[in-house]
Amino acid sequence: MLDIRNLQVRADDKDILKGIDLHVNAGEVHAIMGPNGSGKSTLARALSGHPEYAVTGGEVTFEGKDLLAMDPDERAREGVFMAFQYPVEIAGVNNANFLKAALNAKRKHNGQPELDAYEFISLVKEKSKLLEIDDSMLKRAVNEGFSGGEKKRNEIFQLALLEPRLAILDETDSGLDIDALKLVSAGVNAMRSPDRAFIVVTHYQRLLAYIVPDYVHVLSGGKIVKSGGKELALELEAKGYGWIDAA
Amino acid sequence: MGIIFMSFSEAVQHHPDLVKKYLGSVVPHTDNFFAALNSAVFSDGSFVYVPKGVRCPMELSTYFRINAKDTGQFERTLIIADEGSSVSYLEGCTAPMRDENQLHAAVVELVAHDDATIKYSTIQNWYPGDKEGKGGIYNFVTKRGLCQGRRSKITWTQVETGSAITWKYPGCILQGDGSIGEFYSVATTNNWQQADTGTKMVHVGKNTRSTIVSKGISAGHGQNTYRGLVRIGKNAKNARNYSQCDSLLIGDKCGAHTFPYLEIRNTSAKVEHEASTSKIGEDQIFYCRQRGLPLEDAINMIVSGFCKEVFRELPMEFAVEAQKLLSVSLEGSVG
């Protein structure tokens, strides 16, 4: 599904990713771990086409298409979703209207009819239960005045609505208490399916206790320095990142 | 119901007493250069009279158009709401594309008696000129409302997307005790447009209140100025004003300017002014795009959110139209 070859990315006049190779198949969950500043979030943002992250080398193909040639919105409509580490507030824009516009942009792209208000509301009702999204969160402006936990739940709620092929979670666990973490993880696990892949970027093992990955990759100095199964996360938790750098 | 709504030329024939009594009573011909020009040459316009105690059950709406080349247009609007009456009036305006500039110098006068309410909404879409700034309307308009009666209320709502140059300051003279003036404005300037707009709230009576919400959006080489006066007179005890002026910049060649004038001559007044200027958030645009919205849709969505407090003052169907107009006028502003 996703093929990353020798990806190099520059941001803030610094080379951050220095040659990433990663192959992700449908149905798989890949965790990207690593110390602060290792380039984890850069990888997530570069894949989603953030304008401040310039790709200086390498190739990325998604479902056989050149992902790097696409605009960010085109990538999204093709099925790449990123849950933001810091979800953005948009004053005056009703959350439900925003979600409906996003969903219909994608449906239009896929040649499906756009949902009318009634169909949209039924869909929202169905998807909002698991993440405990209440009416007031839909009526407020996008992320405005949301608590940290509400913002992250809103991200995963969007993931559930938009049903992407590839979901990238950028430090979704940061700033979450244990109850919110469980809720968000349950939302993600409900979305796991044989034709959907996840890339889970996280600093801590604790998220991976709830979202159990198939593969764990450790980033350090802009490169993947170690890959393994889910037990690698536990080993990192026990020994710290210093163990990898020393190895 | 006795509501009179007709063209000025008809009103002069059928209701000469009303016309004589009120014409020029709020904006005299000596007011300013363009008001004098209008007073000298105007030939028609619209006239509304709502009798005592009558609540006009529907929106009154007029539409102005400038068709002729190399011309000026000088219409006048006069709206009188008698005691305890209310009316909502909306005007729209467009003009076809011309390479030469045209002048629009209108005068609008509103009079609200005791307990009367006038809601006046404008969607101004005069031809703004082309991408290089060639052609377009010079929109130099004098609009003023007199809250003559006690507890009377006048609300101006304007969406300004057109014209090459706009100078326009719809104001309220809050003469009656307890009267209320409101001004809600969205002004966009793209390409080489200039908008210098705002309001004048003149507090004369006691316990008068005014609210000003101004949203300026500048794109291309557009220049957007908020210029507003809040004057609290000597006898205007317990007057209150709240002003909020927000500017949004799209791109790095446009400008936003804010000139609030505050003249306070009574120490019991409470006057608040808030202002903000920001560039449209790159992070907001990226967030929308990451959810699949094309760039222009993302900008439209963020801009309409920015204008929400003003749009919700418009009659429902016009709010939808205003939003569409805004997206048309900002077309090609980023890319």
C-alpha cells in the first residue's frame, strides 16, 4: 500500500530525515518510535504534505501512485489521513459543517453521491457513540474551546467518518489522561481492518499497550535504526532510547 | 397596513408632505461634497414609510444597477419608521464590467421614531475593476440614521465586496434616550481594490448604546481601512459602546488599517474597543486540506468563519448569497 524509499526531508533549514525506507501493507499497524527530535513527526507531516516540510530526495508511492506529486488535499481524498498532534482551531466554522464538507469532498472524488444533511446526521450518530462525541462538540466551532482530550477524540472521530486507507497518528497519546487514552485507542482499534493500514507515531510505549502494533520501528538521527515486532516497544520501555544509540 | 414602499419620483407625487418633512433632515445638502452633488442632481431612489405600530411582515428589498458608460449614479433612499413600527430593508447592487471608472454617490437617510426599529442591510457588489486595477466603481456614499425617538433602534449590516474605491461610513445619531445603534460590516478587497469604511456612532441621548463589529479581509494588493467615530456627547449619561475590529490578511502584498476615533465628553460613558490583525493561518489551511478540502474551499471556509458574527445579522437567504459572493471576490487570491 505504502512504499517509502530513501525519503529525505528538510525543515527549518535542517536536514531531518536522512533516508527512510518503509514498506506498509494493507491491514498492518506500524509504530514509529524514537527520542525527541529524531524525526518521527516530520515523517508523519511529510507524508501528509505539510508545506513546511520539503522533500529533498527519495520516493513515496501510495497504492501505486506517486504520493509526493500530490497536493495535501489530493492525498487526503486518495485516502491518507493524519490525526494531528496539535489539532487546529478554526473560529466560526461549525464542527459538523466542517466534517460534512470534508466527507463530501472525498465522496465526490470517489464518484459517490454527496450526503445530504439527513444522511450525514445518521452517519454521525452511528460513529459518535464509540468516541463519546456529544452534540455540543458538533455544534461548536472546529476544536475551539475543546479540551486536549476532546481535540484528540475529535481527530479519531474524523478518522472514523472519513474511513481512510492509510491513517497516520501523530503523537495522538500526548496530553491524554488514561481514560481518554483508552477511549481514543478503542476508536482506533474499531477502525482496524484488513484493507486499512496505520502508522502510529509515539514517544511512549503506553499507547502501544492499547493499540498493539504488528511492527515497531525506531527512528534516530533521521534514520530507522532498528525494526522489530511489538516486543521491541517493551524492550525500549525497559532500556530507554540510549540503548539503541549505543548499539 | 399602510406601508408605503415606492420609488422617490412616485413618492414626490403621492406623499409630498412626508418627502418634504424628512428629505435632507438627516443628511443635509451641506454635509459633504458628495452629498451636495447628490442633492443637486439626484433623480430617483427608494422611499419607505412604515406607519405607527406596524411591523412590516416581509423584507423590503431593492436592487440598484449602473449600466451606462462614463456615468455617475446618484440615487437616494429615505426610510421612516413611525412610533412602535419596525422594518427590515435590504439593498443589493451590481454593475457590468467597464474599462472606465464610474461614480456612485448615493445618500441614504433613516429616521426611527419612539420604539421603532430599522434594520438596513446592504450587499454591495459594484464592479471592482480588473486584475490590474483598471476600471471599477468609485463608491462614495453617505448613509446616516437618526434614532430620533426613545428606545428606537437602527442596525446597519453591510457586506462590501465590490467597487474599486469605497468611502462609506453608515452612522447613527442616537438622539432618543435609550436608543440603540448597531453596525456590522464585512469588507473584502482583492486585486487593487481599496475600501475605507466604518461607522459614526454619535451618542446624544441618555442610556444610549452602540455596537460595532467590523471584519476586514484583504487579499492581492487590496487595502482595507476601518475608520470609525464614537462620540459621546456632554448630556449622554451612561452611554455605552462596544467596538470590535478584526482584520484578516491573505498574502503579503495587501494591507489592513484601523483608525478608531473616540471623543468622550461624559465621564459616565463606558467605551470598549478591541482590534486584531492576523494573517490567514497556514496551519488552518493545511488542516482543512488534510481533511480533503481543496485550497480555495479551505480559504472560503476559514474566511466565512471569520465573518460569522456579521453574516448571522443578515436575513437568512442573503447570508447564503453573501457567503458565495465572498468566495467569488476572493477567487485566485492564493495559489
